[in-house]
Amino acid sequence: MSEKAIDFDKEMVGTVAVTERDAMDLDALTAWFAANVEGFEGSISYSKFKGGQSNPTYRIDTPGRSYVLRRQPFGKLLPSAHAVDREYKAMHALGPTGFPVPKTYGLCEDPEVIGAKFFVMGLADGRSLWNGALPDYAPEERREIYNAMIDTMAELHLRKPDQIGLGDYGKPTDYCARQISRWSKQYKLSETEHMPKMERLIEWLPQTIPPQHESSVVHGDYRLDNMIFEKDANRVLAVLDWELSTLGDPIADFSYLMLNWHNPHDGRAGLLGLDLEALGIPSQQEAVDRYVAKTGYPVPPMDWYFAYNLFRLAGIMQGIKKRVIDGTASSAHAKSMSERVAPLIDRAYEFAQAAGMD
């Protein structure tokens, strides 16, 4: 894979100067680069991307090349959260197969170097898109972009973990049960107030899990703004943010993407309320049909999966909310994201009722 550089949308995910709270020891980092990053030369300057509230993300510039560094947050972390080592392992394994991910340069599991575990990857030269309506594009271009997203997810789900070095990346079965257990525990560890609907979901979801027919590498957070598109073609250049990836149920992963068809349009990935036909964006059924044609995997009615994914998101956002309260959240967007916990729980509860919850 050739070296690429991300040309981020400056308004949404541009870089800002590194504050004292997010500063790293550049002398120690330079020494680590010199010892571990092939082709590294020269001194380092750096800035911080506005996004990446879970794992802080930096642009690293050298005289001859630029990189991206993702690290764990400084301070106390929840168990199994902020798994930068898992992000690195997924991309390092998928890259040689031709799947679109950034080039990997090195993983540092010694927190003494900069104060946290981190990894270094290449920058990809392409387009970062946030608005699901794709207002700057013609209808046929929008359809190409959405089809590319669906096709790329299908390609991921068709990769055989044992054949690409990811056979030990997680347990291949009982994915949803494990995720529900994980996020129930994480929610409880970061709980800031009692929410009866969340308690009911924690009770109901594990009792009603649909059968898992297939097993694959799942991304866990596959959405428009977690990928880079080629500059001159509506193809996916790089899929980013593999923190939540593991082995599991591809339908759970696919239904997370399909949630965008049910999320209100607010300038982000949500499509609800838009005239999709006029815009050239595939309907949910067209998206499902395309995914099934590519994979052969059966996609059942998705109300249960929507409830599950919103529940999982609520657990993730609760962790961010707790970090905001504790003063350790690293992004300017973290506070607004933390306010989404209750609405996510409400919507998960509605989908659960549609799926048969009393």
C-alpha cells in the first residue's frame, strides 16, 4: 500500500495546537520513532486532531513525511477500553490483504514513553465526509459513495480471520451476548444516575438474542466519518477507528450502519427526513439487498439489532459522560456527546418494544 496523507475537512476534523493537558514528551517520542519507524528522519512537530475523543489523535510532521499517532487517554481507564493495540492489530493484518486501511508503522505498549500506549500509522490522501446528505455531490455520485461504503463493509465481512492472522482476535461466536455483557459492565462502572429504561434493556437484551449465522471481523463503529474516500473516485481509500473491532456477528455490524437510515438528519450521518430517492441515496431495502447480494448473509428484521446498537452506543457515551465529569475527556465535542446518553436509551427502548419487549 502506498503512503497516503489525510486531507481532513478543516471545520470538522482539522488540527489544533496541542494544549498542556494533551502534550507529549517530544524528545522521548522522537527517540521511539528513530528506533521503531522505518524511514523516519528528522525532528518532530505535532498538532492534535479535533476529533478522536475516545483515543486522542495527533498529526505528526517531519521534514520528509507526516504520520498519525493515536494514543490512549492519560489517567485511569476502564477495563478493556481504549484498545489502541487492537486497532493496530486489525489494520496491520488487513492491510496486506488489500483491504483499505492506513499503513501501519509501529505500536508502543510501554506507557512510560509518552504516558500512554500508542501506535503510528500513515496519513491517507483523500476526502473526509461527515454530512450524510452529501450536499456537494450529484445524485449519481451520492449513490456511488453509499454503494462503496456497503461494498467495503461486505469485503470486510467476507475476509476469513484464520487466513489473515486474526483467528485469535476474539471469540467467533456469541458476539452479541459478549457485547451486551461488556457494555452493561462498562455502563455500570461509569454510571452517573439511575435510568430505569437502561436497566430494563440490560435485563431484556441478553434473553432475546437472534441466532448468529456467520462470524467475521466486525468493525464496531462503521460509519461515513470513519472512512476516507479517494480524491478522484468515489471509492473508499481507508477505513479508520478500529478500537471496537473484534470477531463477531456481521449482521450486528451491518445493522449499525443501517441505523443511519433511522437517525434524524442533523448535518451528520443521519438520513431520516431526507428525500433519499431525489438525492440518489439508496433506500434501506436497497442497501440491504446490495449487502446480501455481496455476502450471501441473511439479514432478518433489524428492530432487535437497532435496540442492541443504540444500547451499546449509550454505554459508550456514558463512559464519555463520566470522563467529562472527571475532567479527563480529551475532545471539545465530548460534552455534547455525553448529553446523548438519555436520548439513545429512549430510542433503544422504542426499538426493543418494536422487537417484542413488553
